[in-house]
Amino acid sequence: MSIVAEAPGYLQVLSDGSVKRFAPEIASASDESPNGFKSKDVVIDTSKPITARIFFPHTPTSSSPLPLVVYFHGGGFCIGSTTWLGYHRFLGDFSVASQSIVVSVDYRLSPENRLPVAYDDCYTSLEWILSSYQDKSEPCLDRADLSRVFLSGDSAGGNIAHNVAMNAISNAFDHVKIRGLLLIHPYFGSEKRTEHEMAREAAGDVAMNDMFWRLSIPEGSNRDYFGCNFEKAELSTARWREFPGVVVYVASLDFLKERGVMYAQFLQKKGVEVVKLVEAEGESHVFPVFYPESEATRLLQRQMTDFIKSF
């Protein structure tokens, strides 16, 4: 059996179509944490399956309803999980720092489940949140403020947050009020190379990105697929004005920084009212997942908290 695609240490796709994934250290949900948060695993849809881990402060500092952050993990649509230790610590600590409830979604992965499956699964998580809140079937959501919902994610998860927001606007899903998007090093692309990408081809960065896109977009599609190339999205001028406020976090050493800047500029041209760009100097791609207790991550959590509080 030969390997036809590989992300060393994380993923192997074999010639018979089977997939091997190698997870880093993982964490279990718990009612206790030395960092002051609780976490709980839930099932969103047993038939697919779609699951999630909910994080919330052990002792909220206010009796008021808490903002709700729906988070989508990264991994090129092919790897990653909310159970990874880096995500567990980053999101648990963020729930305390921001005094919010965080629902981190485990969607189905490519190449077994190619796009738009991840978009559909993550949109389903919004429907599950609404129904669970309304019928009181999930006590963790009792204190959630559905008029202050935010979508967030890193890398491919940032891409998903954008596309879930697009779906919510297109479907007029206003039962929960999506106030803002917090995209961490979002993963986008196109058939046309940027100057930076052409300069980095020799380093192998472009080849790895291409591999993940090749494994995740529908068969027969290319990188101008709407999920990859945000410029291919179809939304009326009036609908673009309804788009939530957006903050795009980029890292100065990240190969994907350029695409993040382009995305923010694209939204501004479309008339999105609130678009912010925040750069982390001297940091690399998805550093809060690899270094969840670093000072750079603490700063990011404070910046995210300030954005949420602005709504």
C-alpha cells in the first residue's frame, strides 16, 4: 500500500483510499479545571456524526446572560479536533477570559467527507444550539445570550466561520443573532498564485496547501471553488451590508497572512461595516493551538474579548 498524500505526523492518505490520522495529545472534558473553566462533550447529530465540546467559566463574574462563541477548529478540513489538548486549553481559557460560553464543533473531515460537508455540519450546529436552548435539553446553554453570538475558528476553521455566516445570511437564519466573526489565520486560496505564494513555492508551503485543498474540495473542482476562493461567493449588495462585523487575526510569520489581508480588503470593498485586521508580530500559523499558554496567546484572547465586548 503506497502513500498518496501526507502531512507528516498528522495524516496519511493511502492508495486504497483509506486515511490514517495521528492525533497529538488529547484532553478529556471535565467539570474541574485549575484554570477556572468547565467543559462538556455533547452530540449534535448522531447520524453523521457531529459532536462538540462546550466550555464555560466555572464561576461567571456576572449574573447576566453570557455571549456565545461557536468555534470551528483548523486542520485543512482533513485533521484536527476540539479534543486536541491545544484547543482544549486555548478555548477553555478563552471562555474564562471573555466570560463566554464556547461551543467547539467537531465536524466531519475530508477526504472522506469533502466540502461542503464541513460547512453543512457547522451550520447544523447553529440549528442545534437554537433547538437545545429552546427546549432546555442542554443545561450548559441556559445562560447563553442568543442575541450575542459570534463565529470563530483558526485556519480552515476561519474559512468555515465565513461560510457558515454566508449560509446564515442566505437562509435568513436570524433566530440567533450573529454579531461578529473572529477569524484566526483564515485559510483561503485561488487558482491564481499571489506574488508571495510564487516566492514561497520552493519552500514547500504552497505544495502542502495545494494538497489539503485537493483532498477537501469536491471532485472535479479547483481552487476557484467558492469555499476556497472567497471572491467567488454569491451575495447581493444588500446582503453584504447585513454581514456581521469581522476581525481578522494574522501572524507576521504565517504563510497565509497575505490571504487574510486580502480577505479583509475584500469585505471592506463589499461594504461590510466593521472590518478589523490585527497582526501578531513574530508569530507563526495557529500559534495559540501550539502554544496555548504563551503571552502571545494571552494577548490574542484579550483582543478577542475586546472585540466581543464591542457589540
